[in-house]
Amino acid sequence: MSRAKRKDRLMTGIFYAIGWIMLAFLLYLTLTIIFDGLKGFQWDFLGAAGNGIFDQFFNTIYLVFLSLLVSVPIGIGAGVYLAEYAKEGKFLTIFEISIESLSSLPSIVIGLFGYLVFIMWTGMSWNILAGALTISILSIPLITTETNNAIRALPVEYKEGSLGLGATKSETIRKVLIPAAMPQILTGVIMAAGRGFGEAAALLYTSGQSTYINWQNFWKVTSPTSPLNPFRSGETLSLHIWVMRTEGALNPSATQIANFTSAVLVVLALLFTLVTRRISDRMRKRNNGGN
Amino acid sequence: MMEDKITIEKLNLYYGDFHALHDINMHIQKNEITAFIGPSGCGKSTLLRSLNRMNDLVEGCRIDGSIKLDGTDIYNGDLDVTVLRQRVGMVFQRPNPFPMSVYDNVAYGPRIHGITDKKELDEIVETSLKQAAIWDDLKDRLKKSALGLSGGQQQRLCIARALAVKPEVLLMDEPTSALDPISTSKIEELALELKKNYTIVIVTHNMQQAVRISDKTGFFLLGDLVEFGETDQLFSMPKDERTEKYITGRFG
């Protein structure tokens, strides 16, 4: 065997090994979390009161939903602006770099900023909406960057084809460019939701560490104990893990609760990613056809 | 005496400092096919793209002189650019169907211009696809993505899409350069059929194509319109030495 060929084999082997190690590690991690979570499982974990985490489960979904409600339109709007309206040049480059670095700022800093703006300045107490808005600060850049890149990657012929039929620029963007870029934009939405599921530090001082819900009041949105009231405080799953590991540790089942919460959170995030990926793949398939 | 559909007078076009078209004068007549030929970079595509103001998209593009559509100045008149582009449709070099179904591609233009009635849209889609001679190929796959079609089918779909907004003029920018010979001859037959109802302007690299389908031909060189006249005459007895050199293959 020649030297070049041996080297090639070796490198291929190394890359395969790295890939398998990563996969094994990921599987190990996920399975450990899920098994540990199930090991100490007690039925009352599923309830809404006492040791139950149903409220936290609901809060997490609600908070992610609210934050996407804010970050998806703003993120897509900003991405479209960057790709289609902003003038090319130094300013645009600086702007793009700033947006990209915004999403990698330490989340505790963003959390304190959210506390300052959404809690101190508004004079309200901890609430879910403040948490969702704080998460949006972290997730808008992800959607913006993804949208910007997706639209720039589209062939210029799409735009010309649409304008050539007498469409205006905004019709072209709404009816051709955004739908064509949607599969990739959804990748940004997955990452944005991931921030919402996983974030704890940014929520400490914004959405709060307690939940007082009365499920009887579900549709009475203005009631301070209604689950749907966005102005009530609401602890999410990831925050609950942290609380159970610190001040909540007085509870004799704290470790089991924290483990179970972790398992639920991992499964929830995984499910969301899988479902969104499926939608995105379907769209891609529908767009690109095949016979 | 035939009617002028498009009248180009003393047209100069600049990309920033670059003077791309010099003093072009041209009369494009109704229900004829007018071909633009010339070597790459001679300005033929630039001129074509001025006829529906696609050059507006290019930053630093500036124009003086006038282009009139049925006597109305398309740059300085009251003609809205979206209306202009509806009346002057375009088919591009690379087939560019949108990433959506065959039906939605053809219905795109009519929908943009305010047609929402399902029956009316169905009719337009069918008529347009028939006019583009591709209805039989596609009638059973209207809901399938247009990107799954072959190149030749895609290009005829794009012609159908352009026809769906009921244009008066059809601009074709090297419409067969990305296609195989069979698809090319289908597009050429189609162009001959369409000229009964439309005015067609076609840019082509292929001189035989100009001879086969066009009534008039303009030969461009370095931004000048060197010669413009009846296709037969231009190819058999060119008046200008440069035209002769080009069509006999001595440069270009």
C-alpha cells in the first residue's frame, strides 16, 4: 500500500471513530438522563401540586409558545430586511456580526437585562411574559441569521421571475422568497425553541421561580391564577431542576424530582425538534418535487 | 405599413461609468419575432432587459433616450412598472419555475393581479398550458412540484406562466441555451405559433435560430446596434462589413 493510501485510510478511520464516539456519547447521555429520571419515579410527580411537575411542564410549553410568538415574526422580518432591503456595505456587515454575537452573549447577562427592562422598568413582579421576551432577545438573532442566509441562498431567478410577472417587491418576498426559504427558516425556529426549553439563567429573575395556578381558572385569562395569564410568575422545567438542586433540596424527594424533570425536559425538546424537522423535510420535498 | 409595438429612440444606457448601449434606435413591430444577435457582452441582453425595466434591479443603472410601448414612454410616462411587466412578459435564460406546484406556478401571476375565483384560475391555467403546448404533458401532474420537470418542460411551463397574465409582448432571453436540441425545436415551434397573438423579442447566441424563426434581426457589437433589418436580408446580404464577418463566423 502506498503512503498516501495508508494515510487516507488512517484519516478515514479517525473521522469514523470521532463520529461513533460522539453518537455513543450522545446516546449514553440521553439514556442515562431518561433512566435516572424513571428510577426514582413516583406517581405524584405527574400531578399539578406538591411534588408534581405538571405546572412546570405547562409553563415551559407556554413560555416557548409566547417567545416564538414574538421572535418568529421579528426574526423573519429582520432577516428579510437584511437580505432584501439593507444596503450592502460596511454598515451591513457590522450589523450582521452584532446580531450573530447577540445570540452568544452569556444568558445570565441577558437575564439581568430582562430583569431591568421587563421587571424593574415596568414595575411588575416576575411573570411569564417577561421570561418569554427575555428568551426572545436570545432567539431572535438565531431566526434572523437563518432567514437572512436562507433568502440570500435562493437563486436570483426566483426574484426576477416574480418581478417579471408584474409582482411588487413585497409580493415577491411574501409569496415566493419566504415560502422557498421556509425549510431553512424552520431550522432557526428549532434553535430558538431550544433556547426556551433549555434556558435557566435568563429566566431566574424574569419568569420567576414559583407557580400559583388554579386549573379551574383556565379560561379566565385575567385571573392571577389562570394558567393562561401571561402576567403570572411561572417556573419552567429547567428552572425547576435548578431550584430542586438548591433551595428545594430540603424536600426529601428533591433529587428524584430533579432527575425526573430532566428526563421530561429532554424528551420534550427532542420531540419538538423531531416534529419540526419532519415539517421542514416535508416542505422541502413538496418544494423540490421529484417525479 | 405595420404598426410599431415598441419604439426605441436614442437610447443610451450606463452601468455606473460604463456606457453599455450607444444611441440605439429601433422599431419593433407587432406580431413579429425580432431577434437580437451578437457576441457576449455586446449589450443585446441589456437592451432586452430595458424593455420591461428589469435593469431597474441593477444598482447604478441609468438610462436616457426613450422606449415607447404603444406610444407611451415606459420610463417617464404614467405607466406603472408592475403594469408594464404584465404587458411585457419575460422568459429567462435558465428555466426558473418557482418551488411550488405546476398549477401554482401558472396561477401565480393572475393571483398577483387580483384573480381569486377558482374556476377562472382553472381556466387560465389550462389555456396558458395549452398555448405553451405542454397541457397534455402536465394535465395529470398539476399538483406536483414544478422542480421535478425536465428542463424543456420547465421552460415551456415558464412560457405558460408568462402567458397567464395576458401580456402583449414576450421577451425571451436566450430561452433555449440551457436546453437539448429536441426541447429547443419545440420552443422554436412554439414561438412561431405565439407570434400570431404576441409580439416577440428574442435574444439568441444561435444564429441559425434567428434565421429559423425571426422576421427581423438586430446585430449588436460593443454596445452599438450595427445593423437592423429583415432577417433574410441581414443574413444573405449584410450591409455592414462587421455584420458579415460575424455571421460568417470570422469573429464572435
